[in-house]
Amino acid sequence: MDDHNERDTVSMYFVRAAVTRLAAPARRRALQAAGIPAAWLAEPQARVPAAAFSALWLAVARELDDEFFGLDRRAMKVGSFALVCQAVIGCATLERALKRTLRGFSLFLDDVRGELVVDGAMAELRLHNRIRRPADRRFADETFLVLVHGLMCWLIRRRIDLTEVAFAHPRPAHAVEYTRMFSRTLRFDAPHAAMRFDARLLASPIAHDAASLQQFLGTAPQSVFLKYKNEDSWTARVRRRLRGGSPDGDRLGDDWPVFEALATEFGATPTTLRRRLEAEGGSYQGIKDRLRCDWAIDALCHSTLSIEALAASLGFHDASTFHRAFKRWTGLQPGEYRRRAAPAVAPAAATPSGAPPARRAG
């Protein structure tokens, strides 16, 4: 994956879910610390830079002294995740580390418990969730799976492909996010949340030590929820193809192939590729829109590029067309998005390695 070309954003659903348990003053402080205008909570289509959501996670944890967003009856106090990581770094294999991770989480949480079940060639991380409020139970499942899967992937230095991820809730409006976070094979209304993977991976040796753990924790939670996205889905493959365009192009999308040509590149018929994308909740046009949206949000937050120049760099022939598209993507006009973000976005934009400079897409 070319990190320089990636401009990841996070759905407003996760922002709203993260601040649900905060009282109004604490919510304002957390959003301000993350550079996320409070007004955006009312814009369900809006998205925020990944670094901003990472900063929000930390800010909410500080406000609640709880790294699990106040979802469980027992607070997972700040520092708990680091303790779990320190406890597993000396394990010899992923199986041992995963069992110790789940045992560690069970010490900090009362309502959510993970269980490792091995059945022949398949391993399953199964969740037992006693949280009563459906929205809280859903977000707790999402958060637990993100934390544990991200840690597992980091421990063995590879993406752990999930053959299936099941959720105990009905298919939500933001389900398309799951294909990038977890797997292209999803199941809803299951008896419990679970993620399944090749049991042979449990024998994988731990590939990190105490020194690299400190670096990992220094960039958490972004290193957990973002680094090991599902890069094997059809959606991710198409995104990689479109991101890897010719550097000589003047505009993002100048060399993007028509759908039929793209299908041929992937060795599939247009009908097959369309069905595979639809099975993941997406479409070719939707992927192109998301790429342009992510690039636009990054530029609006991190650069002084004019709206007209930004529109041209994204492949729009005029600014008015870009305005309409951005409004459709996020619920906001680009100028309004920039004005709202400007007062507070600078602290959240910085990452340990520094935010990438804005450039003309190509």
C-alpha cells in the first residue's frame, strides 16, 4: 500500500458513537481537541480525517478515563490497552498472545468477553456481549474486534485475512465501512459477533519486541484501526489500481479506466466484477467518489489550495460541479467544510511522522 497516496477518512457514524457517553461540556472539549466541529455531528454523510478520529479516541478516553468509550459497566481505564500489549509481547506464538489478550480484556471489562474457538482448520474469535442498549452493544462489538484484530495483525507483521465476520445486529447503514475494516464476507443478525480466520496462523511467531511495542503504542489508536485495513477486498484492489495512476497526469482520474477495461485488467467480466463490488456494498462509481472525497477532505483540512484549483486537481471541469459533488458526498459545501474545520483542525492533522503535504492528484 502506498501510504503517501492514501488519504483515509472515517465515517461520522464512528464519531457520533465515540462521543455518545460524554456530557455536553466534555463532548465539546473532546471534539475541539480532535479538530472536529460539533456541527458535523448533525451531518450523517460527513467524514473526518483518520488522524482526527484517532485524536478523538484519545480525547474521549481522557474525559472518561475509559479506553472503551464508556460502553461497559466497568471502565477500561487509560493505560489498560498498553498493559495488555506489554503482557503479550513476550509470547512465543499468536495463539498464546491472543489467549492472553482476551484474558487481559476480561480483567478490564465486565459486559464484553472474547473467546477463541478452534474447529479444525478454522479459528474463531467469538464475542459474548451483555450490553443492553442496541447501539452501545453494536459499537462495543465493532470496537473490540478492531482492537483485537489490529493487535493480532501487528504482532505477526501481516494482515490476518478474515474469512468471515459476523455481527449480532442487523445490517447498518454504515456496513460498507466493514469491508475495508474487516472482510468482504459479512453476516448480520448472527447469534453473536465473531471473526473467523485460518487456524494455521495461530502458530505464527510474534515478530516484535518491547522496543517496537513502544513505537506501536506511540501511534495508537491510529496504528490499530487503520494500518491493517482489509487490503484484499475487491474494493481495496480497485482503490489501489486507481491510486496507482500515472504521476504525469494533471488531475486525479485522468488515467482511470472505464469499467469494462478495469474488469479485463482483473481477469473478470464486467458482470462478475460488478457483482463482487456490490456484494461488498459498493460500486465502481462509489469507489471513485470516495477517493475524490478523501482527497478533497485532506486538502481542505491540510492545505490552502483554492477551491477552484482543488476542483481541477480532482478531475472536475469546473468548481460548480465539484461543489455539487462534495455536497452530495458529505452534506456540506467544500468552503463550508474548510471554514468549520479551520479553527481546530490543525492539532488533529499532525501525526507522529507529520501530515503529508497536499499535492495535485495524479
